[in-house]
Amino acid sequence: MKNFYNNYIQRIFNHWIDEYQGNVRLGLKGRILLEEKTKFQKITIFKSNHYGNALLLDNCWMTAELQEKQYHECLVHPALCSAEKLDNVLIIGGGDGGTARECLKYDELEKIDLIEIDRRVIELSKQYLYKIGGESWNDKRLNIQIKDGISWVKNTTNNYYDAIIIDSSDPKGPAKGLFNKEFYENCYRILKPSGVFSAQTESPETFEKIHLDTIKMIRNIFKYADPLYGSVPLYPSGWWSWTFASIEKPRYKYPNLSRANKISKTCEIWSPKWQKGSFEALPANLERKLQK
Amino acid sequence: MKNFYNNYIQRIFNHWIDEYQGNVRLGLKGRILLEEKTKFQKITIFKSNHYGNALLLDNCWMTAELQEKQYHECLVHPALCSAEKLDNVLIIGGGDGGTARECLKYDELEKIDLIEIDRRVIELSKQYLYKIGGESWNDKRLNIQIKDGISWVKNTTNNYYDAIIIDSSDPKGPAKGLFNKEFYENCYRILKPSGVFSAQTESPETFEKIHLDTIKMIRNIFKYADPLYGSVPLYPSGWWSWTFASIEKPRYKYPNLSRANKISKTCEIWSPKWQKGSFEALPANLERKLQK
């Protein structure tokens, strides 16, 4: 009876949902539209008053209709603007559709393989967060596979992708295996020598150790790897990072300007100038820790 | 009786305190050490489990022992590293001592006038947040005046300060008059032509209009003014801004490297490289809105 009552309250009346990270919490007010457990995780769809419909996985904020561009633009464009070609792009995760949407802005892009482990994330994103993926869901260049990203990279032939984008949740549950050496080694193997790799690499404050270890691991494998820092108000501490890697040279530092100019008007945060400045703007203590 | 009980709970047991900004909240767990109303505002000292002792003014997070460098370094060093001289520095607000501490790292600095309106902010910061101000409180170069900053700038003679730093709370209550034309015009008048002005200019997300209007107002008065963006996890949205202004040229873009090198090892975020990159890394939509 108590559960029934709680459920009723949560679906009818406004209330707060918080993501807890130890002794810090970030809450949004609104109401729950749907909650379900899949084989992989708990999915919550929340209608927030501030950011529109939002997605939580295992009680952590993942994305929201009105607070997602800061994350998706920063993950995608530094990679896609600087890879030599855009014939084949791989997205691991990204079931909300935002990463695919940013990739599909490039006319010259031929094909995206989007590998999402949980079918329900895609189905519910299409239904409740349609503003994020939008027409991208119908783009014929988008090949969605409901599969495990770890196996996918293991089973792909060498030098296949022009860009690889890891759009994962935090390193626990289904995303745990996306933060380890074997996985990155496979990404390196299947990336073309002129390609660019990109991954979300967590908060340098809330998850400092994972953040630093991950960058160092990627750098060891790819030779060139550097983080970018930015703000994602929905995520723990609001201070977020993405790491870019390449093989022949630090290609991600040199966006192709004619390609960039075609899409920069559509962006809220990213621009080639923002990208250049952000790679310079390395916080002093992180710069020191990454040199160790 | 209920109040007594609540008070007891809040001082003895861990509980959450949140800053509310409409339908978003940021909470820390811990317990209240002290709460009092002054003539100007409500002051709360909170022992947070995550960030150490923290200060709230009128229920908004102001600073915390372990989460303040990101704010103070970014407010101070781009100004103090690029002003021609450092004979006289003015801080308006800054009662927690963090801004003064960063300023006093410069040996060549001769004198700081710190103008704080609320005596109790300083007294309680010395008592509960001593880690922030530390030995700066005893530095003979620091001249503390418990006065209204608006009158102070009005009554100062022309071309007096080498750097002016506005370390205010949000534009309401006692800080309201620090976000208007007359105040900035007086700052312009009392700044030396070779000096640099600096102000915290709010979150570009939570307070977008105030943020943009303030930068434009400062730019109109000083001729040269540009914002820097960074992360302050304790503040609304975690995405924060500081605006720097100067008269003869955009002096704040060119830190004096020999001066910078003397202090950069003591900093967690700021470095001359970070400063240069951050002025470039202007988010695309804010760049467009600031050009209008």
C-alpha cells in the first residue's frame, strides 16, 4: 500500500529526484513518467520542470531535452572535424540519439554504426526524448545494432573506422567494460591511422582517479591523447571531460575549417575556436597530474 | 517546540542542505554549526562532509574550505598578472578571505583595500573557514574596511587602483547595487589607465540575462571587456563566469609571464596557458549573443 501510494504521488504531483554522489546531490523537480527495470539497468523517464523530459539510468542523470548539447557537441565535433575522412563512424552507447544527431550534421558522413546494449534506452528515448534524436532516427546512414559494444569492437576488422565515439554511462553496470585496456586496444586496432577516437571521461572532481587513469591508459595505447574540459550542469560536479586520441599526430587539435564552418552555426558550445582554446585551457593541477 | 526540535536535529545529526534555484537544487550533507541574521543577510555555517566547512548567505552556497580555489584563482590572477603595477588593489566583498589570499601571493603588491559590508562574514570566516583566508588575515598589506562598496568607489579619487576585483554574491540583497552602470562607471574612474578590472559575472545558464547584460554594460564603459568561463561545482549549474576589463588595450589577455611564473606552482586551476586558452574558448552561442 505504501508503494502504491508513493508511486501515485510520484506520477501525479511534482517532487524532487536527486542523483546522489556520496555527500553531494543534484535534484530536479518534476514527476516520473515511467520507471522500469531492464536486464541491464533501471531506466527512469522524468518530466522535469527545468530541463524538459530527462533520462536516468540507475538513478543517475544521463540527459535531458534541454540540457544535452553541452555534452554531445563536445564529444562529437572535435573528433569528426579532425578525422581525415568520415566514411565509417562508430558510436558505442549513445542510445538517446544526441551523439548520432551531431554526427549526422556532416553531409560527407556515409555510415554510422550505433551499438547500444539496451534496446529499451533507444525505444524510450524515441518515445519520450524525441527532441534529442529527432529526425536522426530516420536517417538511412544510421545503422543501429542492439549489441554489446565490447564484443563489437573485438569482432571488427583492423583499420575500419574513421571515428570512434564512446558515449557511455559511468564505469559501473553495463558500462564497466568500456573503461579498460583491452577495450581501448581494440578501438585502436579498428581505427584508421588517420582517424580520431573520442570518449567521455567523467568528472575530474567527482571521479578524479578514474578520470586520470583513463586518460593515461588511452594515451599509452594511442600515443596522442588529450582531454578537453567543459560544463555539463546535469552531471556530478557539473565539471566534465572528454578525451580525444589519434595515432599519426594529435590530429584532434587541428579541425578541418572548411568542414567546421559548414556546421558551426548549428552549435551552442562548440566552434573550432572553442576547441582550440579548450585544449590549451588545461587546469594547472590536472596538467601536473597527467605528466606524472 | 517544533523549531527547537528542528534546530536540535540540524546541529546534531547529518542532514541535507540545498540551494534552490527554481526547479533545480544542489545539496550537501552535513550539519549546521551556526546560523544568524545580520542587518544584511542570513549567514549559515555548515560543516559539510564533502567540502569541509561551508558558508551560505541567504541560503545560497558561497564558498567551502575544499571547494573555493576554482572560483578565487579565476577571479584574481587574470587581473593581477596583467595589470601594469600592483601598488594598490581593491577588493569589493570577498569577506571569506580567499580573494585576498590569492592577491597576497604577489610579493610586489603593496596594499589591498578589502571593503566588506558585513562584519560578521569576516568574523565567522576567520573562525570557521580559516583554511580559506589563513595567514592572509595577518598580512600587514591587507586593509579591511567594514563599509559599503558602492560608497567606497564613489568616494575614491580618480586613477587610484591598479586592480579592482568585485567578489560579490548574486545581484540581490546587499550585492544588488554592485551590478549597475553607476557602480561600474566609478570603478572605471578610479582604475588607473594601465589597470585591470575583474568581476564575478554569474552563471551563463542559470542567470543568462544578468550575465550577458553585465558583460555588455562593463564593455560599454571600459572599452575592452571579455568573459572567462569555468567550473565552480558549488554554484548554480556549476558553470561560472568572470569578466575582465581594461582601458588602453585588452591587457588581461596578456599575462606578465615573469610575474605569473612566480606563483603558478601554487595554483590548482589557473596558469597563464589556462588563461590564454580560456579567453579563446568562448562558447559559440554566448559569443553570438555578446556580439548583438
